[in-house]
Amino acid sequence: MKFHKAALIAVLATTSLLASHAFAGDAAKGKAKSATCSACHGSNGIAQIPMYPNLAGQKEQYLVLQLKAFRSGERKNMVMAPMAAGLSDEDIDNLAAYYASLNPAG
């Protein structure tokens, strides 16, 4: 019983550490990279055009997963696919950190 409890604690600690590091983007670098994004999603992450989503305050992990899905073609969108195609994993982490840091109220 003690072995199982210790193993579970080790797995949970490792998972927690990896999860916190996996999406540790640099919001300042993300802001610098976001100039192209602002055309559709707004300079403050609030889209002025109804068909585009607000990004301000979105969860960082969600944004990372969606950008990677656009980049890989798993998620199809004629506008986002070419936008995400040239992004590195670091770019995506940074953009996600930036938009997650913004106030969703604008």
C-alpha cells in the first residue's frame, strides 16, 4: 500500500511540474508577436468584427492547443491556417501567455 501511495504522489508531482512548465510563455514576447493578430482579434484581444473571437482572458493552454491545431491542419480554417503555419512552438506559447494575461473586459 505504501508503494502505491508514494508512486501516486510522485506521478502527481511530476505531472503538476510538467503542466506548469509546458505553457510558460513570455507575455512580453507574445505582445511583440501579436501585431498581425490584432487586425482581426483587436489590439487588446477584443475583436471588433463579430465573426472573430475575443482572445483576451482565454485560458493559456486552450490557446496553445488551438494554435497548434490550426498549424497542423487538425483544425481547419482558411484564415487561421496560414496565420499559424509559420509560428514556432515558442511563438505559440508566447502568444498564448500574452492573450491569457489580458483583461477579458477589454
